[in-house]
Amino acid sequence: MNRDHILNQARDLINGQRAQDYGDAYVNHGRIAIGWDVIAKTAIKKHGRITPAHVALMMDWVKTSRLMESIDHVDSWIDKAGYTGLGGEFALKEEEPDFGRITDGDVRTQK
């Protein structure tokens, strides 16, 4: 598999089935942005950072936003349940693991 194959598959998905399932991508991403904004601002205010549990909430919100367009999309309901289970588990962890520090906004792997 090469990059052209990957990009062609992605193009077919976002212009085909995904567009049918989730509606206009810009509108959907706008919904996601609203939810993530609330989650991120609250996480920073209450915890000083975004935790893995907050990420699970954010991913749940992606699925919620998609379900706004297609309420009967079973895979999104299943994914939401999975994120809920993970988020609950993450929220109950007492110790904070060392995820590694990324400096200067550089998210690439440091060598």
C-alpha cells in the first residue's frame, strides 16, 4: 500500500459513506469544536490540564456529534460505550503516569 492508495481510499470515504452517515463535515467538526472547547476549558480550570479521562470525554463527544446526524448508527453507540468505560477507568486512577514531556509544542518523536 502506498500514499496514493491511502489518500484515494480516504477521499472515497469522506465523499461517500462517511458524508452520508455524518452529514456535512464542516458542520460536524463545528459541533465537535463546541463540545471540545467546553471540555478543554473545564479541564484546565478544574484540573490544570487535559487528562486521559478528558480525552475519553472528547472522543465520546465526537461520537455524540456524529449521532446528531444519524441517531441509528450503531457503531457510534458502541464506540460511545467504549469511551465511557475507558473514561471511568481513567478517572479513577490515582497516580499520574509519566507520559513523557513534549517541549516547545513539538509533537514529533524526539530522537
